[in-house]
Amino acid sequence: MAFTAWAASTSYSVGDIRRAVALVPTGLVFKCTTAGTSGSSEPDWPTDVNGTTTDGGVTWTAVSAVYADLDSLAPDTIIELFELRPTLELHGTTAITRWHCGVATDGVSNITWNGNSYVRMPVEADGFDFSTGGALPRPTLKVANSFPLFTASISALLIDVNQVTPGNDLGGAEVRRIRTLKKFLDGQPAADPAATWPEEIWYVDRKASENRNLIVFELASKFDLAGMFVPKRQLLPNICQWEYRSSECTYTGNKYFDVNDSAVGSLAADRCGKRLTSCNKRFANFEATGAISNGSNQLVLTNSATETVAVGDIVEGFGIPDSTTVTNVAGATITLSANATSSSSATVDGTLQSDLIRIIVTDASALDQSMAISGTGLQAGTMIASISGTTVTLNQIADLSVVGTAASSFSAQRLSTSTNVLVADKDVSVSVGQYVTGTGLPTTVLTSVTYVTEQAVNSPANIKKLITLNQTISTDASATYSFYSIGTQSEIAYSYVGPSLYKIKKANDGVLPFGSFPGAGRIK
């Protein structure tokens, strides 16, 4: 049967068979197994029998284009066609020779298939059968030496080929084997170039023998050719085989290095060392320490990484607006496309508030979240949690032992029937309104005394002082607690320091085009 080509936006029923719009060498056509309407563009057709693909609302299943005819009671004659495809580089020509072996037809005529004429030639082709084990087949072509394959005998053709590549003898030339049924040849009522077995591609591996009457060529699959590697390019560890500054390498930057990965000053001296380290110099993202001032577009790096910074690189880090890029590099100073919104470090006067977690500053324009703060009374690890106007909120309260006035200190323990009451000797000195520090108390808010009373605990004679706090005590172990009063704080200078690590991102986001193993992939 002749197969109709697939069409877009068309309704198909189960059992409909269509071929691809362009002829494919797989010998497959596609049977509708789920009815529906096809999509607006041709799907990717499967390449194996029973493979499926979804096309809009239709599901297609791949089937052999000739199986139904071969399964009939009286199948038609099988026609075997061949094509020899030399290459210009090896053989000096790209002219395709098409032939059939002169059997299974009337024995004297040329054959026309898919618009091409296949000439009857005295060529015997054998050995194409595949087995499930052992080596791949190595078919042979036996060509009569007296018959003009191109315009002269086959021996004369080999002489011409060997003048282009000495000793080649058509080695590497492609041979295609095409099988179809006689009913599908051009001029037949059911002519259809899509109705074929899967197309076989072989290569001339060697000239097996030659005499005045006959030349025998041995064919092989591409996997079985002498001197061929899979993959074709041999991969060597840590040696990049791509051409530098090419479509493979893609590097077009204005940073130049020699073969030892040392910075050089001109494109003329630029040489790739072909190592992963060479690729990193040109493509990898990296981090560098630096400093910047609020309102400035000058980032000063403090390490040697500036040799790999290039115009167009993306800069991320403290005080740097989103999507900021490098516009110029001068030594360790990088000019940015946007001004910084914060300074790397600043000293700003401020007054610690009575809650010990807020500072009212004189000017917050140079400050930003995540800056570390140091100053009298602040604990190690204190940072800005948030900024609102001139109010800076800290991530933890100040050190009461430094900013407060000590009142008393004694051993106490959480009352077993409460979560916020301390039990202490009745003679200890403590007052409502005092602030307390100790084991099990929070560090981000102040804990204060809200109520003090004396009460018998466990027995009438065991009088204890019960101290109620405004925060929960997280442990019931006995510990020492210190009590303070807080007076008005003076305005003092506090030092603010932002993170000094900046990330320099390449336009390719650190993906190395390294052309070998290992190293291909994303470097962070």
C-alpha cells in the first residue's frame, strides 16, 4: 500500500497509518492507536518498532512499512538497491553511483525508485545477515572488473581514487543498502518510497582481492572500521581539545593569559594552557574579598583575583544592587554599573535604648542588614536585624553586666509548678523592675522582675522568696542569677562592618566549556 504523509490539525481514527512528511531511513510508518486531532507541528517520530509519540490528541505507534505485505499469502518480490557514496576528501568526488544486482526483476532493465535510476550491474552482494551473538557482519561486494562502474572499469576507478589518497582503494566510502518490494517502485500503482526496510549504511573497509575479472570489497559497520574510536574524539584527562576562542570554546573575553595561566597584556600573547585551570581563569565564577562605600561605584578587591575580572561580569555582595556589572577594571579597583547602597564599614554614633536591643543612630544611610556591630556593652556576634529610619534593631540584647548597674547575684531555681518563677532564699535582695540574666533566660529580649513574694515551699517552715519574671525559664537546674538596674545610656560610637566577600559571576554563570574529562560542567 502507498502511505499518505502526516498532516497537521487533522482528525485521525484508530488504525489510520501515516508516514513522516520527509522520508526517513528507519523503514517505519506510524499507526494511530489513540484517535484524535493532530497537533499544529509534526511530532518527533519514534525510531523503533512499537515506539510511541503523542501528537496533539493522537497517539502514534511505529510499525514496519513492509510487514503487512510480507505477511500476506503471496508477498511481492523483494528488490535490493545499492548506493556508493564517496567523499571528496578521500576519493576526489562526491558522485553517487546507484545500482541493483540485476536479479528479482526482468534481468535487463534499470530500476527507478524515489525518482532515482538504479543501473543493472554485475555486482554480487552477500553476508548482510545479522546474528544475535558474535561479531558484526562484514558483507562483501564482488564487482565484475570489465563493467564500467562510473565511466571506466572498477580497476581504473581505483587508480583515480588512489591518486587522491594513495592506497585508499575506496576505503571509507559509504555503501547504502535499500530494500523494498517491487510493487513500491516508481511507475507501479502502489509506488511509495516510504515503504522500505530500515536503510542499512556500511563502509568500504578494505579491498579484499583484485584480478582482471573481479574485485572484492569487504564492508563493515561504522563501529567495526579499523582506527575508529567511540566517541570519535579521544578524550584525555585534564587536556582540553577544543580550539581556543572558537565556537567550541566560546571565550571572547578581554582577559589574556599565557600557557602557564599567568596574566598577559595583549590578545597577541593570549594562549590557552588547555588545562582545567586555564578554563577556570576565563570562565569560572569566583569569590573575592573587598570593600565599598555607600554611594560609590568603586569596589576595591583585596586579593589577587582581579586578574580574572572582566568587563561585563556580574557582581553580587553586600551593598551591591541587583544586576550590577563590571564596567572597568584598573588594578584592584573595579568600576561598577551602579552605586553601592551601603558601606563595607562605618562608624556611627548612637544611643542604646532601655530595652537593650535598639540603638537610635544619628545617620543610618550607610548601614544595612547583616552588618556586624561592635561597641561598649554589645555582645560578640551582635548584628543588625533590621533598620527603620534611624532605629537599628539588634539580633541580641546588649550585655547587662556592662551597660547595667549590678544590684545582687544569688543562686536560684525554677519553681517546679511554674515556668517563669524563680525560688531563692528568703533573705536575698531583689526588687520589681530589676533586670536579670542567667541560665535558661532568652538573649534576644530583656527579662525583668514583675512580682516578688515570700511563701512556704514544700513545708510550713521552709519560707522561700518567689520571684516572678516576664519571660519563661527554660531549665529547672539550680544556677546563679544576676540582677541589674538600667540607667540612661550615653551616645557613643559604634562600629559597623558588612560581609567582605563578593561574588564575581561570568556571563555563562560559571559553566565551563572544557572539552575533555573531567571538568565539564558547572563550577561554583
